[in-house]
Amino acid sequence: MATQLPKTGTPREALLAEMRQRKSQDADWKGGRTFSLVYPAGEDVDRMLADANELYLYENALNPFRFPSLRQMEVEVVEMTAGLLNAPPEAGGCMTSGGTESILLAVKTARDRAAAERGVTRPQLLAPVSAHPAFAKAAAYLGLEHVQIPLGADTRADVDAAARLVTDQTALIVGSAPNYPFGGVDPIAELAALASERGISFHTDACLGGFLLPFLERLGEPVPPFDFRVPGVTTLSADVHKYGYATKGASVILHRQADHLKKYQLFVYDRWPGGLYGSFAMAGARPAAPIAAAWAILRHLGEEGYLAKTRQLLGAVRRYREGIEAIGDLHVLGQPVMSVFAFTSDRHDPFAIGDAMDQRGWCLDRQKGPDALHLMLSPRHAEVVEDFLADLRWAVANPAASRTSEARYS
Ligand SMILES: Cc1ncc(COP(=O)(O)O)c(C=O)c1O
């Protein structure tokens, strides 16, 4: 390790200049040239987020009793999310640092519930092949066997195959709304029914769709059932830091029954000299700023603001999809329901097209099975659609001579 703590400090201005310089090498998300990791939604959103973050930069959300304002904001974010996702009055939840933590907590809840209520000792987690790696991670961390549900021709989980994979040790079945690779919503109602008939927990991973599908539905778009209106859904994750447009570190996990939160998610400990320690999250100390920013952006945009952003995004999605399909040998995979989708080429290696797009300054994710390029659109992308399509037409006509990239996630 070459870097040492410097003996003397560096003035603030010099450091800021150095950081700006280093940052100039980073992905140009503000220009709409990247398609995941950041969800740019406009300057009004950016300003609100910056102010809310600054106001709560130092507080710690570990102990809600010291910072009642934070506690109140967290409760209100959870309640607003529960309302959007049609959770029943007896539901409960909390905020976490992101989709992965919400998923880890859902898997832990299901594991402990299966042990307590069904005597499951060798728990299995059943998740579609297209489910986010957070489920594999949760299984590895928490000692569950990860069993993959194959996909049907439409890239959604195959329900008959799932039925054959269920055992008396299945602790959790998962469906995505939508999944990351293809943007399709799994047959949540059918999968959740498989689970509930057997007393098994079911998790809807709405990390991506939780703050977009409800608004698409209000705009009259066809949205398959995915939320708590589906009877067997026991937990659901929805990320405010994705299509809720909050800054990073903000997701919500919801339980259909609030008592599961205390019974299976809460960790309490007092066998040490430091006093009673209780925590719902994986983390101990929790930054306050993501909670404040999530609360602020939900209140700032309100339903009307989200509907306006969704309308803008929907217009962009149509133009991207039509423009891509119009190029001729490109086609979109599966049945994407919102703003996340993959496309491939019948004639060329799609990665070679991606490499050509790299040369024009675009940053497209690559995926395999089948090889494809991945797009995750945000409102900002509405402003660069013509540039993107012009460069894509050029890239299809001039693919890189040989591919230099591999499948990669973000
Ligand atoms: C469908 C889905 N679930 C879960 C996650 C994990 O979320 P995070 O990266 O916030 O941990 C992602 C991230 O992209 C996702 O697309």
C-alpha cells in the first residue's frame, strides 16, 4: 500500500481542485451517456437532494430516539412507499442502505420464519435465473441453498419449473418486478400462489419498479400484478435511490405483517457492558442523509411530480425502442414493461457494436445469455435520444473489428 496519511494537511481549495480533476475521468452521467448506476432526473431534483443531504450530513440513524426528526422521516418514507404499493394496514417496514440490504433482510426473515413456523433446517431460496445477484449473495451469507428457476421463452420465470423445484425445505420464492437483465415482470401472482399454498414466504423484488410501476399504472400502461394486491406476497423491496430519484443509500423493505419485522428481522443484544443494542438493519451506524434526501424528494415531487417524470420517461422509452428496432437487424429481448431492456443484433456481435459506441462516448452495459447490450433509461435520456440513435446507426454500420469487452454489470 503506497498511499500514506500525509504529515501536513492540504488546504480545502487545493483538495477540491484535485477532486474535480480526478472526477473528470468518471462516467458522464449528467450528460446522459451512462445507462445505470445514476438516475439523473433534472436540476430541480438535484438541488433538493443536495440541500437535504447537507442538512443531515452528520447525524446517525442508529438510534432513532436521539434524532426524532430522522425517525419521523423514516416512518413517513415507509408509509408513503407502503401506500404506493398497496400494502395492507397491518404492514410494516424500514429503510435500508439499498436494494441489496433490503434483499438480505427479506432472505433472513424468510429463513428464520421457515425455521420457526415450519421447522426448516436446510433452507432453500428459489429465485429466477434473471434475479439480481443480491439473492445469491444473501444465500451465501445466510446459509441457504440457492436454487435457480429457469426462464421461459419470454424471459420470465417458468412457473411449472418453479413448481417442480419447491421442496419442504423451500424458505423463500422470489420474483422480480422487473428483473434487471430484460426488464420483464415475473409471473408474480402464480409464483406467490405456489408459495402461499405451502406457507412459504414470497418476496417481490421491486427494487427497480417500486417507484415507477405504480405511476405507469396510473398513466394507464399495462402493468402486471406485482405488489401487495397479490395475496401471497409477504415481503417487497423498493429502492428510493433508483426510480424514486433519491441519492444513494435509500431503499425500503416492507413486510405484509409488521410483526415479522420484530420477530424475524430485528436484532437485539444486551450481553455486553455497553447496554441494550437493537437494530433492524445489517449496518450499525446508519447515515442520516439518505433518509432525509429520500423523504425530501418524495415530498418535493409528490404524485404529480412523479407522474410528470414518468410521462417524460415513457416518451423517451418509446423513442429509444422504436429507434433501435428501426435500425433493422437489432431487436429488443423479451417483454420489458418499463424503462429497462436489452437488445441484440441478428447480424453482428452486439459487443462489437457496444465497443463502437464506447468510441463515441456512450457507456452501455453488456450481458450474456444471449449476448446483448443493456439500457436503463432515466428522464435525462429523453434529451439525448437523437444523438444516441445517430451514433447507434453508425456503430451498427461500423462495429469494432473484434470485441474488446466482456459481459459486465454496470
Ligand atoms: C432488480 C434489482 N434488484 C436489486 C438490485 C440491488 O440494488 P442495490 O444495487 O441498490 O443494492 C438491483 C440493482 O440494480 C436491481 O436491478
